Amino acid sequence: MGGQQVTHGQEWRGEDLRGKNVTVAGLGVSGVPAAKVLVGLGAHVTVVNDGDDERARAQAAELAELGVTVRLGDGTASDSGSAADLPDGTELIVTAPGWRPDKPLFAAADQAGVPVWGDVELAWRLRDLDGRTPAPWLCVTGTNGKTTTTRMLASILEAAGLRTAAVGNIGVSLLDAVLGDTEYDVLAVELSSYQLHWAPSLRAHSATVLNLAPDHLDWHGSMAAYAADKGRIYEGNQVACVYNKADKATEDLVREADVEEGCRAIGFTLGTPGPSEVGVVDGILVDRAFVENRQKNAQELAEVTDVQPSVPHNIANALAAAALARAFGVPATAVRDGLRAFRPDAHRIAHVADVDGVAYVDDSKATNTHAAEASLVSYESVVWIAGGLAKGATFDELVTRAAKRLRAVVLIGADRALIREALERHAPEVPVVELDRTDDGAMAAAVAEARALARQGDTVLLAPACASMDMFANYNARGEAFETAVRELG
């Protein structure tokens, strides 16, 4: 494994930030805590924010009481600064992860030689503040399955008696985790591609890229840039780079990574594992990576039935979590106990009910084509409810792979025509119902149409392959609408 060294920018740590002029880009769930932490470290903080709504003004007022200067809006008002302008004297930018790299603010920073950190980078540099002993990070990313895998990993670590938390893109914020009163033994860290883009000096104990498929290309600009940001998670790994044997792109990222001497590449597979891999043999999850004489020996970790739901992509998540835990020295019994104790979040392949011999499954979390495909291939005969905001995605490959499983399709949402056109090209024999409505009753109408199309033994599957914000507040609200409509069928 080799590759290009990531440029770290300034090597400042927490104690070096006192008196520095720091600009925080964006308010919200990451910007406000970052600003408060920086003020506590003695930095002079200015916040710039694109929005100027009631919530932003309330957050600005809260920060102003701490001595933070806040610039709201786009600079059109005479009394506001512009989020496109680099505040005078800025020595460091700490950005919310969602701010796109092509923002004028970052171009100005680059021209001025000002480093840019995300909240993850800030947490990483503060983890040993005041002489703390920092907890190692076991890091998880991928197009799909990040949250489930991270929570599985935390459950396994807890079963081993370790003080841990699922943090990062979920659960406890990383700044709270590294600066709070709890002394963790190890952290299970979910990281998005946005967060990784802005975390150049992160160096994990061990990490995994679960899978790679086109997503957020409007933010990254290209698939190559998206993959490169995901691959940052492997840089400087100490013990194990865990990759997906079924997704060569993840292995390629491991090969390109610059890691510490002795760090190993560990594959996970739904098939029989070879040496330095974890996999499945006769319904048993087995380890041939962290055992003595791995050429000949294997360690039983758990049964496939210990993973709920026991669908292929969720078993793959469990294997990745197990590999990271084993890299940290967790015993096999803790892997089994942790997987048995784990329960997935709502709206992730959640069986809602059986009505008239038809199963209804909520996977509203399937917000891209890769996640939707993982759901569709888990069932033999599907009435598929799909559609929403496509985020620049295309659907030909998904429809081609899923066509033989489709009993019928019900389409909703702003970009439903893109899916309909792919179905016309690659599955013209599949019945399609299109709903041109976005009112509160739209999901109930979709479920009613799906019920009329389904036959006994089928699965009605909400796996939209799209984001939800055209019709719903978020994917949770979309899933709740589906579940409510299904229960009303009964």
C-alpha cells in the first residue's frame, strides 16, 4: 500500500489557537459547537453563514453573547458581510462539512494560504488537549451502510466491556466525545465524504470503506473526486484497512493509501474467506485474519441469524464491523454478543407488516441507487415504490439489475420521470403507475396502488433511490408516512 501524502496545512493544535483569527463557515449542528469550542480556546471567531432566517438569527444572537462576530446572508444587505468574502486577518477556516469546495470563500482562502479544517479535523487536533490520553478511532465510510456498521461496531465494542460511543456523522458529536468528561477506550466513528474532504490529518487506528457508488457528485464534481475523498479514511491507518472484496474500488483505495508500517489489508466477503479475510462458511461468520496461522485456521465469530435483518448487504455490514473490532483485539464472543444485541435504526429495511400475504418493507433510508439495489436484490418479487430527488443520479444500471425481481413499480416525486424512462428502456414489460401529486396523502395513495398490484408472496418495498426533500422533511418522515399508510391497510 502506497500513495500520495496528504498535505496537512498548518500543524496547529488546541493550545496554538489562542489569539488566532478563526473564521467558522456555517452555523447549524456543527458550526455553532465549533465556534463555542474555539472561543473557549481563546481564538477570535467570526462566523459567516449563507442563510438569514429566524433560526440563524437566534444562533447568531447566542454566539454574539460570547463575543463572536456573525455575518448572515449573502452580502446583499448593506449592513452584512458576505459569506463569499474572506474576513480580514483570517488565519484558519473551520467549515461545516456540507459547504462545497467550490465556494468562493475557499478559493479566497487558498489564494491567501489559509488552511481549511472541518469539524472532524478540529476534533482530531483537540483529542489530546490538556494532556488527555486520546481514544483510538475506528472509522467507517462508504456510499451505503455507514450508520448501521458504525452502530454494530459500537455494540460489539460495548459487548467487550469497552467504553465507547458511536460518533461523527451520528450519535455523539466528535467535539463532545474528545472534549467531554467521559474517557473513552475507543470510538466508533462514522464519516461522510464531506467530512473526510475537510479532514486532511486524520489518522485512524483502523478503517473501512464499505462500498463505492455514484453519490453526491454535484458536491464533489466527479466520481474520481468522490472516491478520493472516501479513500482519505485509509491514510495513516495503524493496524487494518478493511475493504469489500465484492467492490474492487475499495481495494484500490487501500492500495493507494499511505499507511503505517505493518498495517494490513483485510477483506470482507459474503463467500468463503481466504487468509487475511473475514467471510461466511455454512451460515457462520468466520475470521481468517486475526487468528494464529491464518493459512490453516479460522475463528467462528457468529451465526448469520445473529444479524438482523439477515439480508446480504446487512451481513456485509456485520463482517466489516467485526473486522474493525477484531483489529482492535476484541474477542470472538463479543462479536457474537454485540451483533445479537444490535437493532437497526428505523427506516432501514424495516418489516412493517404482512397484509393479505404481502410483506411491506420500509427502506426509506435507501436514498441512492446503490442502497436501493441492495434492498431490491434481497427479495424475489417486488412491487417497488420509488422516486424523489435524484441528486444527479441515473437509473439504467439499477433497473437492469433489478428488472427480473419487479412485479410492478409505483413512482412518486420530482424526478420520477428519470426512473420511468429507465424502466421503459430496460424493463418495458413491468407495469408502472406514476403519481403526480406531492400532498400529504401521496404516500397513502402510493401504498394503495402497490397493494392493488401485489400478489400473495410479494414484497411491497419502499426503497426510493432518491432523496426525500421534494415531498418530505427527511427520509424519516417519508418512512413514517409509508408505515402509517401500511398500518391503515390492516
